[in-house]
Amino acid sequence: MKGPQTDWWKNSVVYQIYPQSFQDSNNDGIGDLNGIRSRLDYIESLGADTIWLNPIYVSPLVDNGYDIADYRAINPMYGTMEDFDALLAEAHAKGIRIIMDLVVNHTSDQHDWFIQSKSSRDNPYSDFYIWKDAKEDGSLPNNWGSTFGGPAWTYVPERDQYYLHCFAKEQPDLNWENPAVREAVNDDMRFWLDKGVDGFRMDVISVISKDPAFPDNDGRYTYTKSYYMGASNGPRVHEFLQEMNEKVLSHYDVMTVGETPNTTTDQALLYTDPERKELNMIFQFEHMHLDYGKYGKFSVERAPLADLKENLSKWQYNLEQGWNSLYWNNHDQPRAVSRYGDDGKYRVESAKMLGTLLHGMKGTPYIYMGEELGQINPVFPSLDDYQDIETRCFIDLLRENNEPESFIREVCHNGSRDNARVPMVWDGDQPNHGFSSHEPWLPCSKANQEISVKNALKDPDSVFYHYRKLIALRKTLPVLRDGTYTLLLEDHPQIFAYKQTDGSDTLYVICSFADGTIPFSIQDLPLSNQEKSNLNHAQLLLSGYPDTPQEIEKIHSLRPYESLMILFPGQPD
Ligand code: TEU
Ligand code: CA
């Protein structure tokens, strides 16, 4: 929407949709825009008010749409521009906003700009990408690696030069130093904003400005030593974003969230402090890296609870002037229940606990489709079924390293991006889980067959209804938006507890990561004297178990993965 900016996004809960896998409307096995449109009621019933759509533009899909060949056209497999307009209009009529994925660190190698740019050293698009000569000894311009493996440079004989690609070779990096590139991006953004979209999630936006010296990384370009070290938070990134804000974003009432790998809280403030007029919030990655092992995200390790507490609390404390985005899942991550909870016996309880922990914090929560059901990592019938480029490259690397197949299977099961990308489970009794009558582009997950929308809606104690309550609380409890966070029981080995207070209300969030029953009573918390003498005023807003006593003094233990939200409302008379 045109007009002055408001901060509506501070009250929002975002629901992320991976279009390929949400709902197929024309039975070709691929999710599409009309499919999403047919499911808006579901999103409305959950209570989420903003949808983030992963890329739906024309793309050869080398990286599932993060390689865009035309920023202004819909990939025909998802439908038409008319379908998009209808989706946007219908969502808006329900009060649901839609934000788009803006992928402008790189384009597809099939984008017109690149096809021209690579054709010669002198063409109008010659400087749209990052071209470098070989070093004097004939070696690559530097030792940067591509995120998916191998060097970040590819040679083009027509120019006798290399171009940079931080991701696949089919994803050449744009040259943001060139003002014409920035103007072209601005124009593409205006195209969507003038249609009425409500903002952007900006793909790897922390990577757009490269160190002009293009220094070598201190390591070889292995899988884990990729582009990050050389290209994150480069010297002009804030200047570029301020320019984008001034020229484009400030003219619309929209939200922005930047995906910014390798960003500290200090850097996050530079991106999100409203005074600086850059972005509204960023996706930080530190908590996603706590369980990284020898092969990065492909590891068998678990994040230690102490590290999780320390890290998430740091982001709550340090981003007071900025704004946090809160997430466990997205299309690049395995399922949170499998990763931090228990995807067997206590799946429901641990999914509710993780939801409670996140939604009690300050920031804008993001829910990745299926998270609200407590979906778990699928078991792929064979390694050949993985389709994601990152996973495929990684399997090749591990085979080259002579790792045993059983190990490769295990780490793919734990870490592959395809864990999140399998078709949504609407109804496990229907062919292909109600996603499509055609065999889907990625196998349906047997492990998730019963974890369906149909079953969740029938069960009042489902993860779905728990998420619905969490979302409703965000809309009604100002302390969730305006509170100040304090970590509690810092050294407790099994409980993650914190409070939020806004001077009137105080909210206590208590989450157990134990798979057995552990002692706990409200008296264990550092309550104020006033709270201690008003225990009968405390309200149990939410619990992960249906039968937690409403009178909080009667709580003497936490059952496996139990979570509680307790409110001490305003000043009692
Ligand atoms: O991801 C960038 C990123 O930093 C990672 O999460 C990355 O995808 C990888 O999983 C690291 O292990 C964004 C998109 O979300 C991702 O889907 C794209 O593949 C990537 O950018 C390139 O556009
Ligand atoms: Ca389809």
C-alpha cells in the first residue's frame, strides 16, 4: 500500500508458504497459486495475518526459484499473473497481507541481464555482474567457495573472465557497485509494490556488498568455508539499503525482513534501528548454527540447551532499539521438533513447548507451513529422492570423502532442506495426502501421514490449536509486543524460563526440555514480593498439557516437555 509507514508488522504473525508444496489445484503434482488461494481459510483460522511466499517468479529452478530469470513474471507452473492478482485480492479481503521473496544478491544465469553480460566485455549489461580476470599465475581470482560446493568463480570464454557466484554457478552475483543495477532492482520492487504486495523478505541481503579487495578466505573453498567469510556485511551494504529505503520502501506502508547470515546483534542493530531507515527486521542465524558439526548443518549434534538460552536471550536483550524476527523453521531448515524436541513419544508436547518458547518472546514470529501441526523430519525412501541442490552436492561431497552411506543417510535425515519441502499433509487418508491427485514433485512423507490438518482440526489438544492460542495472545497481550525480557533460572539444566514485563503486566514463560517429569513450582521463580503475595491473581494462560492445574500453586512438577505461560496482570487492587 502507498502511504506513510506504520509498524503493523510488530503485531503480525507470519505464515510462510513454500508454493511448490502447499496445495496443487490442477493436479500436475506441483503446488500453485490457486491452491494457496483455496487454502486461505485455513490460514485465517490459524490466525496468522501475513503470508510470506517463497519465490514464484520465472526460474529454471536450479535452486527452486532462488534463481530468477524474470522478476516480473509468474512461473507458469504456479499459474498466471491474474491468479496472483486474485490471490492478493482475496487475501487482502480477509485482512491477510502477502510479502514476496526478493532475491537480488544474484539472478539466474538465464536472466536477460546475464545472457547479455556474459556475451562480451562491452555490452550494456557488461557491469551488471562481478567479472574478474584470473590471477597472474592463471589461478582463480580468489579462493572463495560457493555455498553448494566448489569454487565461487566460473570461467566464461567469450569474456576470458570469471564471474562470481556465492551460490550455484547458475546464480551469478549482481554487481551492486553499479548504480544501474540498484536502479533496476528498485524498479522491479516498485512493480510489485504498486500491485499492492505488503513487503519483502530479502534473500541473503547481507551479502550484496562485496569487499572490493576480494581477499582470500583463510581456508580452502570447502563446503563449510564458503562465501560467508568474504562477503557478509560488506562495506557498502548499509548505504545500499538506505538508498533502497529512501527511493522505494519509504513510499509504501510495507514490512521488510532481511535474511542476513553471519550477522551479530551489533550488525543487526545497524540493519533494524528505525532511525537508520534500512529494514524492519532481519533473520539472524546464530541459533541455527548452535548444532553445526564437522559438515556444518549436516551433523548429528544437538544444540546444548545452555547455548540456546544464552543465544536467544542475547538477541532479546541486544535488540531493544531494533526488532527481532522469531523463527525455528523455514524452507532451508529441518523440522524443529526433530531438531530440538522429541519427534517420537513427546512430539505434541515438545512441538507446543517450542511454539510457546518462541511466541512468548519479543519480535515478529514466523511459522513455516506444517510447523503448526508439529511436522517432523520425513524419512526419504532413498538418497536418490532428495532433490535440493544443497543436499545433492553434499551427498556427492560425502561420497568423495568415503563416508559410509549409513552416515550420509543419517545426516541428510537430520539436516537436508528437503525435510521442510515435502508436500503439506492435508489429509493422510487421501492419495498424496490431499495435496494433489498426481504424484508430487517431492515424495509425500509417510512419517507425517497422521500429522495432518484433518487430524489436527479434530483434536482440541492438537499443536494447531496451541499455535492458534499463541497467535491470539499476541494480538491481545500488549506485553508480548512492548515487554522487556529477562532470562530466569539461567543455570537450570532442563528449563528455559524467562519473563516479559511492561511495567503493568508480567508474563512468565516456563519451558521444560526434559523427557521426564522434573520438580518445579512457581516459587522457584524470582517473583517480586507483590507477585508472591498475589499468587491467586496469577493466570495460567496456556499449557502444553490439557490438565495443568489452573491454580498455579498446585503445580509441583513439569511433565516431559511441558510449557507454561503465566500472567500476573496489572496492579491488582
Ligand atoms: O539462503 C541462504 C542461506 O544462507 C542458507 O540458509 C542456505 O540456503 C543454506 O541452507 C546454508 O546451509 C537463501 C535461501 O533461503 C535459500 O533457499 C537459497 O538457496 C539461497 O539463499 C540462495 O538464494
Ligand atoms: Ca499445480
